Amino acid sequence: MRPIPGPLALFAVLCFACNPPLPPEMEEGDVPKKEEPRKKAQPAAPKKAVEKAPATYTGFYAGTLPCADCPGIRTELWVRPDSTFILGQRYIDRDSMPFAQFGKWYVVDGVLAVGSGTDKPEFWKPTPKGLVNVDEAGEEWAVGPKMALDRQGKARAVPVMHVTGAYVFEEGSHSFTPCGSHRTYPLAVSGGDLGLEKRYTKRFKKKGGRLIVELEASIGTAEAQEGAAKDEYVFPKKLVRVLDATACP
């Protein structure tokens, strides 16, 4: 049979329960500190998206593109604010004068598309230095040398180039529409019309005809035919040849 503890033993147990021993790091008389409730971690503030400035496509670009059978193709590209472009290309050691191409440009998914008439456009992607030629998906070509044009600080005047287009003479006015272009320019004939009017009136007896010709010509501004504002003109220098109507659809 177990012995029953006496009254003194029971009193000692009760005192121990009411006054448990202090932790080893505390001394008698110290007041235990209350634990502060833990603060919930605040979610990190979302990073602000860095807004990229929209690419500026308009400007004047130039460079030498690779050529399979010549030292290179000297290329100049005017990307104009009115959504038109002028492209001049000259094969080095082969051409004495660049050949011009006119058309409209537009942007698809950040890629500049430069096209003339019904031809498939060329695609150019902006870079810190200018433009690089890419495929339709905006990717650089996996094979072949890199084709790039550098942005120039200042656009130079459009020089004399080989320009093919439609000449029209109506009601005493001369006009010229480059092939692939949606814009018709007045033709400056102060230095002579190179016999264009005579050829036109001989071929077309009614209005609406288009005489397709290749000219050596430049483009520049001059006083408008009507009003004080200046306008852009085609300045013909030489009639190279008369072409068939199918040469400029």
C-alpha cells in the first residue's frame, strides 16, 4: 500500500505550482516581458512598368548594303512624315547615278514596312543606330551578312536620280507621278520640258492619258503655282527614254 503524503508535502507542491522557478537568464525581481505580436509581412510594392518611348521612324538613313557581285549598294532612305518614302540605290562601280523608288511606309508590330506598288515590302527594325533589315516576323536573317542603315543627323536634299513615272499634261499644267507613289508632283519646266508636252499631245488626243517615262530628275521645293506657300516639285534634267504603259502599273 502506497504511503499518503503528509500536509507539509502537499503545501510544498502547491507553492511550487504557484511560483514556478525563473528561467536561468532571469534573476529574482525581474518582470518578464510580454511578447509582442508578430507583424504580418507586407507584400512588396509592385514595380512600376518602365514605359518605352515610341520609336521614331521618320528620318534620313544611309549606308552600304552587301552585294554579291559588286563592292556594295550605296543606299539612302528618306522616311517622311506624310507616310511616304524615297529610296535611292546605286551599285558601286556600276552605276553613276542612283535609281529611285517611291512608295508608302507603315508600321506593323514595331517593324517598319517599306513598300512600292504591288511589290512585297521590305521590313526594317529600329535600332539605337538606325535600321536593320529583318524578315516579316521582325527577326534578323539567320544567314547572310547583316544589312543595316544608319540614321543621319540631317537629311540631305534628294539628289538627281533615275526616276520612272507617269507624265501628264492637262490644261496647261505638267505633272509627274513616280511609279509606286500615291503622290503626284508638279513638274518644274522653267528650264524646258524636255519635249514631254510634244510627245504627250502627239500620243494622246483626249484627257486621261499617261506617258510613262524614265527621267533623270531631282525633287525639291519651290514657290507653288497657286498661292504663296511652297510646294515640292520634280525637276527634270534629262529624258532617258519613253516606256510602255505596263512599266508603271
